[in-house]
Amino acid sequence: MTPPRILVVDDEPDLEALISQKFRRRVREGELDLLFAHDGKHALEVLEENPKIDIVLSDINMPRMDGLTLLDRLSEMETDLQTVMVSAYGDMNNIRAAMNRGAFDFVTKPIEFEDLDRTIAKTLEHLELLRQLRTARDKAEQARLTLSRYFSPTVVETLSRDPEAIEAKGERRVATFLFTDLADFTQLVESSDSDLIVEILNEYLDGMTRTIFSHGGTVMKIIGDAIQVIFGAPVDDPEHAAHAVACALALDEFAQGFQKKLLDRGIALGDTRIGVNSGDAIIGNFGGKSYFDYTAYGDAVNTAARLEQANKTIGTRICTSESVAKGIDNFSGRPIGRLLLKGKTQAVTCYEPLSEALVDTDQVRDYKAAYELLEASDPKARQSFAALLAECEDDPLILFHLGRLLAGETGADIEAVG
């Protein structure tokens, strides 16, 4: 262990000899290391050559550069060294000025070595505490930076105040789960330069996670281009369903803009598909102390993943369950149907969320009217969807339902998707 290093700054040659004699045993036994300088300028030169100095013991009245000026220069340096000033007894004006400029303590001349011993010990104790606090702060900041990769700023702040919230434990609670996936990205990877793929994926994931965090979501996992998100944990959020849907719409807006940006460069990027579901799950930090994996398990989580995949069949980009719609006052969206998802025995009533501005359009009102006919197995449903497609030929959900009707299917029950 490196012994504490003290730089003594004084223009009196006798003082160097006295201090060397006083501390010779401690220096010989490796308990202390002493360096000397004759004035402030010389001290700065010694510090430049020996940056790891713990205490500067400096006289105030010296030629070339006095102790107060040296103190000012030391305060400009990025170092945690502490300064003890030496002044004539009764020179309170200079002592007060030194303390105001950041000196930790002072001793008076003629120096009483017992007092100097106590002052050095106290200064070293203070310095050690200061370094421990700085280490703790740095670790806390590193932990905060790590958390910020997974959690929104609000959640990070909460977890910083309550570290026990991320201990290795789980709890059953109701939350909303959001899954995303980028269509056809594997084909793009196989046909493109690796540097381009890294550039695209990094920019895409950065934009997606920023959007998630801005809506209070917690990233559970990123697997390739797919993202798994939770709303309502680890911090309680009564509006988790509403925040998840708002996030889904914002993610869709970002993804569509990013897709167009790449298309302008001649790069074809697939749609981002999003599934959202609310329900009961076991949520917590799994993996113990050596591995951090904040995640969720349960049917509600699996259903969100299935809904994301269902978009591929029905043509939508966002698919939410009825449990999500029921968790939001005045939910804005249009019904998709009752989807029998793979691995499930009961159908899930699903919706495509829309912005409030789109809900009041003639297109959505006409769709809802046609859907009512579909749900009632009314033969007029086929004509209504055909008329809608003539007006909205780029609407994949209208095309999906019309295709079902033309194939002889009726009703709003949709078999085996996702």
C-alpha cells in the first residue's frame, strides 16, 4: 500500500531539516513519504512531477509565490489533495483568507510537532472519508448509468432511492406488456454490408428505446431487432395501459419515419410490428446477484408476443388486446376481431389503436359500421368492405376482412394467427 505523501512548502531551510528529523522513523518504515519545495512556484513543479500527493503543508509568506496564491492554483487542479497552511501566531487575517480559499486546516509558527501530528492525522482521515464518498458516488453513478439502459429516467430515479426494489425476487402483479419486431430484417442482414447493418440497427434501437423511456416503459430484453417492454413495473403506474398504447403509437410513428428515411437512401426496411397486452404476470429480477435480468413470466406476456406476430396475418402494425382497451378511458381504436392465437384455447378480442384525430374520420366510422355487419354475420358486410376498399385501397385491415368474406368466411372469429 502506498504511504501518504506530504509536500512541505516553506522557504526556511531549517524547517525541512526539522520535519525530516521529526518524521524520519515513519518515513523509514514506509508509513509516510515527504517531499519539499521552497516556494509556491517550486511546489507546482514538484506537483507536476509527483501528482499523487495527499497533503500540501504550506507556509503563507514566501518569495516568488506566496501560500495564498499557491492555494488558488491548487483549487484549479483536478485533485483531491488537502492543504494545511502554516502561519505566524496571531496572523488571523491570512489564516482566515486561507480557510476561505479552501484550506482544510492550519498550524501556527513556531510549529508544535504534537499539534502537527494531530493535524496531519485529522487531514488524512478527512481525505480517506472524502475518497470513500467519491468512490460510493462513482459506483452509484455507474449503477444509474446501467439502470438507464433498461429503465426510463423516472424509474431509474425511483430505483436509485430504493435499491431493494431490484433485489433478486419476483411478485405477481398486473402490468401491460409491449413486444416489437422488425419485419424482414434477417433478409436485409444477409444481403447488406456489416457496417451498414450496425449503423441501421444502432440508430433504430436508439430511437425505439428513447421513445419507450419517454413513455415510462422498462426494456426487459432486446433480442436482435426485437424489443420486449413492460409498463407498470418495477414502479407502480395506474395508467400503464394508456402509457403503453401511447408508446405504441409513438413507436409506430418513429419506425415509419425511419423506414422512409432509409428508403430515400435506397434501403428497404420492413414494418415494425407491435403487440400490446395487459394482464397478470410474475415480474422481478431473476438471475441472482451475479446476473441482472429484470423480466416477466406468464400468459399475459406470451399473449403480447402472439399479438405482435398476429399483425403479420391481419396486416396491421399495432395489435392490442381487449384487456388493454378496457384499461383506458375513452380508448381510441377500431376493432380487429376475435383472434384465436396459437397456443391458446380462447379467442382474444383485439383492436388497432388509433390517434384521437383519426378516430373521428369518416373512414374509421365507416369501418366500424362495416365491422358491426361482419360481427353479426350479415351478408351486407362483404359489400360494405368492398366499398371501403374502393375508397381506402391502402388499408390492409379492410383488405384482410374483405379477403375473408370473399373466401366464404363470416363473423369476427379469426382462426389460428400469431
